Amino acid sequence: MKVQLKFFLIFFSIVGITFSAFSLELLDQARLWLEKGELEKAINVLEPLLTTPDPDPKEAGEAVEILYQIYSQLGEDEKSLAALNWYVQKFPNTPSAFLYQYWMAKIEEERHNFDQALSLLSEIALNYPPEMEDPFQIRLQAWEDIAHNLHYYQKRYEEALGVYQNILLNYSTDQYQLSRIMMEIGACYEGLGEIDRAISTYKEVIEKSPSPYYDRWAQLRIEYLQNPPARTRETLEDLGKDLRAAFQQKDMQAVKDLAKKGDFWVGQIYSEFDIQDFSAVEEYIAQYLAISSVELGELEKKDGSYYLKIFNWADPDFDIIYLVLEEGIFGWEWKGIVLSSSEIEFNYNNQ
């Protein structure tokens, strides 16, 4: 295929037909291979486009995005990074270049290269030309991701707090976005041990937020901070051991006693979480725990949280649940559940 492509490129160059017209044909051909699941054939069509001396920015961007999609499916991070970086170097100071640099940062985060991700995000936030249009709002997104990186991945709460406050001062935000950032500021104060300032921040959210979601979340955080921490464990191992015993023995009172007070997170795998308190799911857990022949897997770590997998859950729609364990300011806590199923996970892993 590559030999044939090289011949065609030479031929069209001789007869004076522009590369642009030919590359459009190649892009269509690559999309067709992609739709048929012929990933290697799509790659063979697209990769030569990245070696042309004078590519069209729009067509090159389309080629890079298709390659990025394919390499992501194949789990080939280095090739994804190489394709994205080629465009960044070829067409710097363009909106697409900064977007692709952002995608590179996301790849590094997935690989837990948090310093490298932070460096890429900082380049976007600090170097995005103020006079250039920002159709993807990528500069603001980069600042938010810098704060998130510092806050959650690196526990550099003081620096994260400064970035969040900088966003509030220098960027126009609607009331919903304002509420979200204020919640993050409150969480930074928690990380710094400044509980009174955290509570004050959450009260401000309650006063100003137009969203019942953030209003409820702020109320639950205040409840969490103001009551004595009776449901924590000193170590992850202690919490995992107690949760295993509670679920294996189907001891609903022990399960209830281990659930985090205040905001308890509930969600379906690969979806957004809802903020509840444990009472909202207590009846559900009691119903299916009583009739489930539970099997417990090993603790798995992902993005700073640990997950205890429970198999053979009796819910006909969700035969797997995950218990989410995380270290809070008072100790290790069971902070939420994720509903899943063998079918959902099989379909996702075989996309």
C-alpha cells in the first residue's frame, strides 16, 4: 500500500494536480476503512499525509484527529502523542494546535505522568495568544485542569487555590461555573485544614448558587465537616477489611455504619455521578445484599481512589457494583458506589 501511495504522489506531482485534492480523497478512503473497522488500512492511508512538505492545515488536522482516534482505540499512546505533536510543531499558534496540545496533556494524565501533563497545560494557559479566537475555550479549560492537577493529583492545595481564584478574577463565568469553582475552593481549604473557611465558602455557594445540585452538595459538605467523623478508618487496609466482612456477612447495620456521612456519591460506570447521602441508596443496598451471593475482588486503584469490586450482585440490571474508597481529611472512607454489569464492561472493552 505504501509503495503504491508513493507512486501516486510522484505521478500527481508531475502532472501538476494539487496535493490538496488528492489528500481529500485519501481522507475519505481512511474514513471508510475506519467505519469498516480496518484500522491498519486507515493508518496506512493517513500516515503518509503527515510527511508531506506543505500540507493543508485543515486536511492535516482531520488526518491527525482520525489517527488520534485510531491510536486511542489501539492503546498506542506514543503514536497518538507523535501525531498530535506533529501538528503542534507544524502549525503552532493555531486554535487546533492548542487543542491537540490539550489532548496530549490528557494522555499524560491517563498515564499518571502528572508533571508532564501540568507542563503541557501551563504552555497552553500561558502562551495562548490573547488576540486569537478561542473557539474551544481551551485556555480557560487549561487553567481549570491545572488547578485540578495541582489539587487532586499532586495535593498542592495552596497553588491550586491560587489558580481557582485567578479564574474567578480574570475570566467571565456564569453562575453555574462559579458555583463549581467555589466548591473546589472549599475543597482546597479542606485540604489545607482550614475547616472554618471551607464551611464559609460552602455557605456562600448555598446563598448564591442557582443550581439545586450545588446547593445540595454544599449542604452535605457542611454536614460532613460539622459532625464528628465516626465512620473513618486509619488505613485503607482496615477499611477494606471491614467492608469485606460487612458485605460477606450481609450485615446491613455494619454496611450503614461504614458509609461516609454527608455527600455520598452514586453513579453508573462510564457516566456522571449523582451526589446523595447514604440514606438515598440504603434501601437499594439492603434489598439486593440480602439475596446476593456476593464475591469480592481485590482493591483496584484509579485516579487517586480505590475500588472494591463486588460480583454476583442480584440487581438484574447491574450484576457488579464497585465500592469507592478514598482518603478524606478525617481518614479513609467509603465514599460511594458505582453500578456496573458484565455486559456493559464487555461492550465497552470491545468497542
